[in-house]
Amino acid sequence: MVKKLELSDNDHEYLVKECEKVGIGFFSTGFDIPSLDYLASLGAERFKIPSGEITNLPYLRHVGAFGKPVILSTGMATLGEIEAALDALETAGTPRARITVLHCNTEYPTPMPDVNLRAMCSIREAFKVAVGYSDHTPGIEVPIAAVALGATVIEKHLTLDRNLPGPDHKASLEPDEFTAMVRAIRNIEQALGDGIKRLSPSEAKNKPIARKSLVAAKPIRAGEPFTPENVTAKRPGTGLSPMRWDEVMGRVAGRDYTLDELIEL
């Protein structure tokens, strides 16, 4: 099956040109050192290390020597194996800042109980690296959740038809589904924001409508003290905030107030 699907040198050169034409980056996974050198000769600007090579020290050193950005997939790996692979890449010449580590499960399709998406966060915390997620689950919800948890790279298989022969198609997305996943991820990226809790531009108009002000609960004459019996909180929030309740209580009204009139100090 693999031999039948093998791409020729001309195929690769064609793909490089097509990527340039449409403005996307070209890169591929080399599973051995000659393949890595071939990809480098095509001008590959980054290298993807598949899960099966994470314990292949000569391979890791060869990738690290390029000094290019690396995507390291970690299916089947322990934290100790990830640490050893990172050390090998760094020692060979690729700084950790250029390495993105993908959490991954290598079963196709991956059962939901085996996804363990929180492990991606554990990898980030343990090694202070950029993280991502290589997804082999059916559907699009898990990669979207990964982005919400901080993934900076998502790998998802794409197929024209899930019924085609071969092991990968069942765990892949068809074009419309892939488009929906990307759209959802872009929405999540915007929705995550900068983490600063503040009044947003879109909700500013709601503030005076939704919040409350201190108002007269009944008519109040000038000289009367403000009390819980004659003051209450009602919408709109255009006057004194009810958070100033203690400041108002016991103060003397400087003028007459009608029912529901905003209290002034």
C-alpha cells in the first residue's frame, strides 16, 4: 500500500511550487535520515518528528543539527522520553524556543477516554515549551478544545473521502469538516483574548441598563436622614452605585426627593 502511494521527486517539486503559489508553507515528515536530507534540499523550513522516532537518537541529532523549527510528536511517549528527545535536539543545535511539542495518541481513531488532553498542559508546564495537539479522534471538538487549552499547532488528517482504503481515512476530516474546524479554531483564538478582565466595547452600552443606582424608595424631605426604609437600589445605573450604601446611610438629605429619584451626595 505504501509503495503504491509513494511520491516521486517530481511530485515533491510540484507540491513545493503549489504551496508557494497559494501561500502556504511546505513541509513533510521524513522517517529516516536520507528523507530528512531530501526535504532539506527542497528548502524545508521546519521538520516534523513523528511519534515513532522520538526514541531514535541518531535521527533526533540529525534533525537538531539543521537548527530549523521542529514539531515533535509524542504519541506513546512518557515525560522522561520527551525530556530526552528535547535534550538531544538542543544539544545538536536546535534551541528549545524553536521546538513545539505535540501531545498525541497514535491509535486511529483515538477513543475519547484515551485522549488525555490535559497531558498537553503537563508537557508545557514540565518543559516550558510551546505545545500543540496531533488529533486522531473522529470529529472536530477535541482539537478545538486543545486550542482553548493553549495549543499553538493542530495536526489533523484531511481526506477527500473517509471511505477510501487505508488506515488513516477513518480518523480524517473531509473538506467541509476541515473548514468548520479551522473556522471554529479561529473563533476560539479571538475569544481567548488577552486575559485582562475589563469592560468590553460591545458591552459598554449595557452597563447603565443592567446596573443599579441608589434611589428614593419613597418621598424624602430635606433634612431627613437616609435609611434602609427610604433608600433602595434600582435600575438604571446612572447614579450613585449601591456599593456606596454605607457611605449614604445616616447622611441627611440636602433636598426633597420624589419616589425613585436618584440619590445625590
